[in-house]
Amino acid sequence: MEVKGDSYRVDYNAETITISFQGSLRLSGVEEYEPIVNLLNQVAEQNHETITLDLKELEFLNSSGISMLSKFVINIRKQKTSNILVKGSQSIPWQGKSLKNLQRLMPTLTLEFE
């Protein structure tokens, strides 16, 4: 599964149960994020033990995108069937603070920075 735009790419690797985000996500509002939300929800419905969100190559994520990720994390927390591993990059400024906030939404979420 893959969602592509001019400046970003989100794809799902079923073998590793990893959703990778690349580029710059500056979409405006819920409607433009809907294809990505659909991909996230399809993965969530499979009730994997651990879902990995690889954000190491995501240079920018606007507030609508952060909201989308937050809702996904809350959805997984409510299901109580999957854990989340988030991989981030220390060299991308927005990730430090924003990704730690995801951990507040789901204390069992694992956060790894490279």
C-alpha cells in the first residue's frame, strides 16, 4: 500500500509491519489526509502485535498531520491489541517534541531516535 503526493510518500511494508513516511507533509485539513488515514486504519484493523511508524525521513509535518498521527495512536490505544514503535531522527527539529507527545497519548508506545 502506498500514498504519494508531490512532496511526500507514505508506504506500508506488510512483511515488517512498517509504515514509512518520507518528504514533507503540508496537506491542508482532514480531507487531504484521508488517503493516509485510510492506510493507517487498514493496518490497525489487522491487529498486529507491533506497528512501526518510520518517520526518520519525514522532514516536515504540519499540525493537521500531527493531529492525524495522534488520532491513530489513540485508536491503537483503544483497541488494546497492538503496540506502536515510532522511529524518528534527532537531526529533524520538529520530531523531538512532537513525537514525545505521542508517548503521552499512549505510554506503552516505544520511541527510538537515530
